[in-house]
Amino acid sequence: MDIFRPIQQLADLATYQWLRIVPHSYWGDTVNFFIYDVIKIGLLLIVINYIMAITRYYFPMGKVRDILTKRRWFGLDYLFAAALGVITPFCSCSSIPLFIGFVGAGIPLGVTFAFLISSPLVNESSLYLFPAMFGMKVTVLYNVVGIGIAILGGMLVHRLKVEKYVKPELLKFKSRKEIEEENGGLKLSFKELTKYFWKDGWTITKEVFPYVLLGVGIGALIHGFVPASLAEQYLSVKAWWAVPLATLLGSPLYANSVSVIPVMEALVGKGVPMGTALAFMTAIVTVSIPQAMILKKVMKGQLLAMFFGITIIGIMIMGYVFNAVL
């Protein structure tokens, strides 16, 4: 079940009936993609930031943060975050609102990075599309390796202590006690709470949304005018450099996994090695120019480069593993 199907139907209606753009044309695909992603990511930003505002008010996030950072979890916190990324139906850009919510709620940066990496890299579509297309062996290996990369990436970010590279406005949140003190020591009424939650959530949403428009606009142009099949002739070569090439070719592109997995199946059917095709697919859905544009508003350049470096290296490792095993 696609929970975003109504948004796709609205995008189709707006593109092909209201604007009367020819279906499956370059501009048709571009405009349809832009409308769909802007609405989807915008709604996610609003809903998630509102929920996180409520969470920050009612839950002792300082204590939660202390529990996650001061107690020994033996990697389970990273595993939970990576597993959450697998079951959430988000592409690389759509996972950013939840990442912002986690950071703003005081969840350790390394744990949030495990989610940010795994959400597009190994998402729910792999659980129901991969078995039918590639078999259970490929499905299990893909999920295990992908979750492992997310966990190791999150742990590395934690070890390097790079919290200073997160934009400060995301780390500022008031406790319930502080909010009530500002209200003269009185508890806020339901109406006041509703307004406060909206204002708190909207503060982050309005800061990020212009970058969503810019990022999705670039992604829509790439999606509409740059066919993924363009890379096919370069990926069939069985050489060591094929995996890095596939990763670099896929990185600037932007699409969700549901639309790219059939492309991967076609590449494998035409003789492209599984690991090379997988590197191409995961690069498209995990790292992209639109994602970089949105994340630039959330984190400083050093952390952004680290995220892309860890993710790209992880994708290449996955490609080599699959080419060696299969």
C-alpha cells in the first residue's frame, strides 16, 4: 500500500489535466515529479515538525539524550535507528524532516545518521520487490549489508564528535519547565499549547522549505531530462572501476527506489553485474543533488561532505561485495 498515492493522483491531475502537459514527455515527467515531491516533502515537514514539537514538550528529552549517550547500548540504538530507516517509506529527501526532528529532540547525532543513511539506502520497497525480482538471497544480503553500513556510518559520526557542524538553530529546544516559566509559572491551556506547537514546528519548516523547492526543482529537471538508461552502455564492463563509475553516474540523479528497482532489473537482464547495477541504483536513491541542497540548510559543509563520503564509500563496498559473492 502506497500511503503517498493520493499525492501522486493530485500531481497527475494537476500536470496532465489542469496544466494539459503531454504525459510521459520530458516536461510532463519534470512537472509531475516537482509537484509530487514538493507536496509530499512539504507535508512531511509540517507533520513531523509538529509531532516533534509535542514530543519535546512532553518528554524529558534531556534525560533521553543522557540515556542514549551515557549508557552502554552495545550498538542496539544504532540498529534500532537503521531498522526504522528500513521500514519508513522515504526517499533521500523525504527522510530529512524526520532527521531534523530527531536532532532537534536531542537524539545523538550518530544515531540519527544511522537513520539518515538507512532510510533511502535500504527502504521498505526492497522487502517486497527484491524477493520477486532477485530472490531471497539477494534480498537478505542487501538488507544486512545496507543496515551494517548505516550502523558503521552512525558510529563513525559519533566517534568524530561533529555536533558542532549541525546548524545551531536545530539544537535549540526549550523544556516544558522553561516554557511554563515564560508563561508566569502557569500551565499552558490546550489552545495555547496548540499555537505553541504550531509555532515551534513552523519555525524549522519555513527555514528549510525554500531549499526543498530549490532541491526538488533541480531533481525534477534531472528526473525528466536525464534518462537512467544513458549509463547502461558504461556499466556492462566487468572491471574494478565499474562500481565506482556506477556510483558516480547515479549520484547526481534523483528518484525513489520503487521507480529505480525496475531499471536495476533491466540492467542485470542486459548483462550488468549485480553489484554494479546495485551501486547505480542505491546511489540514485541515497545521494542526490536535491538532497545536498536541503541538507545544506541543516548542516555545515564539513558534515555534509562527511555524510556523502561515508554513504558513497558504503555504496561502493556494497557493490564490490555483491560482485564478489554473486
